[in-house]
Amino acid sequence: MALQDFAGTKVPNVNFRVRENNEWKTITTNEIFAGKTVAVFSLPGAFTPTCSSTHLPRFNELAPVFFANGVDEIVCISVNDTFVMNEWAKDQEVSNVRLLPDGNGEFTEQLGMLVDKSDLGFGKRSWRYSMLVKNGVVEKTFIEPEKPGDPFEVSDAETLLNYINPNAKKPDQVAIFTREGCSFCAKAKETLTRSGYDFVEIPLAHQNRSRVIGAVTGAQTVPQVFINGTLIGDGEALENYLAKAA
């Protein structure tokens, strides 16, 4: 495969054919990169497991942090057609990343990142990588090691963000287990919102609530709040946690 680092080179001059508002449109490389700082990541295919579960979602989640640290746009490139990429964007509810279809693989091939995945029935696809591009010139690349399969070790959002600013403040990851009609849950959600936390709510049905909560937290009641992988506890524990953090 012999992939080569292309840092220091200009991005390929190609046209991307996209479908917007039921009309065909051509987007040039110049439109995307000229005069801007752009974070780019490329992956083997839309709707594939790692791409859908981790690679794209994390870039979308961390986009505000990228923007706060000098990045003008985040672009995801894949050797897929525009219809597939548009549907994937809807499925992933992506709002912060431009999904760019390199349908003919021209951009990917000129970077030396086009690989043969015929063994999987994919044909020619992109190797997984990320890069930071400033005014059309590639400043830094993170190219996955040449291993069998689909390695995902260095092209993730955190690695690229760490290169841009090792001290960048990432958003907290917050989840709260709740049940319908729980006043304590409603109060805990209000507390999280008032404190500026963007949280994911996990509502539990009555028949399995105690088993799930017991298995995950050791408690028997809701709400139960997790922040960055750490169990904070119920609403009272959340109030105490926030008071200490203030």
C-alpha cells in the first residue's frame, strides 16, 4: 500500500459534485480551502460501523471547540456519492460537519490515500486519515498505520484537536437516567440545564428500571447522573457536586 505523508503539499484541485435542494451543484477545492483553516477527516464509507459510531459523531460533537480554536470549517470526505452522504448526514443528525462526496475518488487518489478494499466488496475507498489545512496547504496529517483491516488510532477528533491546542477545553459528557413522571428527575435536569450542561437523558421503563440502575450504579432509584464517566449520583449528590465545583 505504501502510504506517504503529504504534509506541506497543496490540496488537490478538484470539483466535488453535490446534490443540494434537489439540484446539482459543483463545489471547487478553492471554495472549501482558500483563505480558511479547515479540519478534514476521511473514512472508508458512510454508514459503516466505526465511521458512524465514533469518527463522524465525535468530530461533530467537538466542532464548537475546534471553531473556538481557529478552525473555520470541518469537512468529512468519503469515496461515496452525494445521495449516500446526504442520507448519512440526516441519519447522524450532523449539523457542524460538511460531508463531502468524493464520488470518483479524484481528491483521495491525488493525495495517495485511495486504497483497494475489493476484499470487502467496497472497491476503491479512502484510507482513514485526518489533516489540518491552512489556505489550501496541508499543515499536519494523522494517517492511520498500514495494518490489515480498518485501524482507527490517530485520525480521531481528539488527536487533531490536541495538535491544534493541547489545552483546549472539551465539553463535559453528561448522561442522566430518569423515569417518566419523576419530579426528582425533572429537578435534576433543570439543575443540569441551569448549570450549562448539555446532557443525554436515558429514560427507563418501570419493569426494568431497578435492574438497570442497580447493575450500572448500585443504587435503586432515579435520577442517577454521570459526568465524564464518573457516577455523580442522585439529585442531591448532583447539587453537592456542583457546589464543590463552583
